[in-house]
Amino acid sequence: IVLFTLGDSGDKILEDESQEYDFTGIALISIGVICDAITSNFEEKRFFHGHNCSPAEVMTYASAFGCLTAFATLVLNGSMFHSLEYILESPAEVLCIILFSALGYMSTVFILLLIKTFGATNAEIVKSMRKILSIVISFLAFAKPFTSLHFYGFLA
């Protein structure tokens, strides 16, 4: 993923030397990938093998924790009323939020089922293949140059 990202922006920086590249995004992507792998292994060992939880149980508690965290964040940073006002003014957005939430829930349950059934390693392979497929479809759908960094990213 990092090499694909560098492939997209590296050529732009080489063409215009006045541009500076901020590696914060690359660092955050790398940290995210590492945390994702740690999370899958933790869920497999702690929830599915340690307590024999079902994916529905894990999702229930994770969603409850996420709701409480989001609510606390909205209240503490003072954007709760602004968010409610926006929702009341934009009812069409509510449908998008509900659809996005439902699809996110289904994808997370699917990943948890993969972890429980096939283990964390196989789940990570499936997730990585999905990312690769998304990148390939992106290159097919949107015409953009394929650089050597893209090639090395594909090999990695």
C-alpha cells in the first residue's frame, strides 16, 4: 500500500521539485496495517478461542463501545448540537448514514466470521487481497500511469 501511494505521489514530486512530501500519511497507513493485524490476532485468541464468543457478541460489545466513545467525543468537543442540527436539516443524509452503517456492520461481521472460522492469518490474506483488487479496479476504472513503484507495490 505504501509503495502504491508513493507511486501516485512520487512522480508528481519529481516533476515539481518545489513540492514537499509529507510522510505522515505513509506512517499512519503503516501503523494502521500493523494495528489491523494485531487486532485480528487479538480477537482470534482472546474472544474466539479464549471465551468462545460468537461474532455477534463481539460486534455487540464493539458497537456499544464505539457508540459510547462517539457520543462522549461529540459532547466533549461541543459538536453534538451542530451534528443534530445538520441531521435535521439534511434528511437525505440520514439514509446515507444508515446505509453506510449497515454495510460497515455487515463487512465487520464477515471479517469476524472469517477470523473465527479460518483464523487471523487467513482473514488478513483475504483483507489484503480485497485491497489489491480495489487498487487494480482503480487502475482499470481511472486512467493513470503505472510506475515502477506501483509495480514493486504489487509484488510486495
